[in-house]
Amino acid sequence: MTGRLVVPRGQAERDVELAVDYYAAEAGEAIAMGFIAALQSAFMFIGDYPGAGSLRYAYELDLPGLCAHRVKGYPYLVFYLEREDRIDVWRVLHARNDIPLWMSGPNAEDV
């Protein structure tokens, strides 16, 4: 199955950079590279099966269609919206964050 293009938005790219930097500094390069590989797998899955994501935060944040998918092996969630021709990744956040606060924070306009 060939999936749709998965496009991380600006804030999602910054989220990933912060996570990779954290893992590299605190756990080592192998763990950071493992996170990148797990994130790529998550993106491929989302591209193939966009409807499989959880709508929990769509209801909590009143953002219709917002889906979340966990990054396997890491405590991160990928937040995305399904479009006709692509999947827009809004954020990649640690699951213990205050998700509603992070999603409506000062960088929300990048979403």
C-alpha cells in the first residue's frame, strides 16, 4: 500500500528537533536515532492508515479531525490532520505534556 504524503509543519519539525536533541544529550546517539526511526515508522503508518489515529484530543480541544498516534517505543504523540492530498503533522509532543496548553500556546498559529 502506498500512503499519502506526510508533511510536518514548522512547529512539528521544531518539536522533533527538541526531542532528538534531548535524547542525544540524555540517553545517547543510539536512542536518538531510534527515536527518528520510530517516528519515520509512525509517519509511514499514518500515511497508510490516517483514520487509525485517536480523536480524543479533537474533542478535548474542539479541533475537528485532529488525530493522535503514539510513536512506538517512545512517549511521544504525533498530532495530525488528514487532507485530501496529504497528512499535515501539527505537533510531535511528549505524552506527559499538558497537551491542550501546548496545542494552544504561542506557536499555535504555525499549526
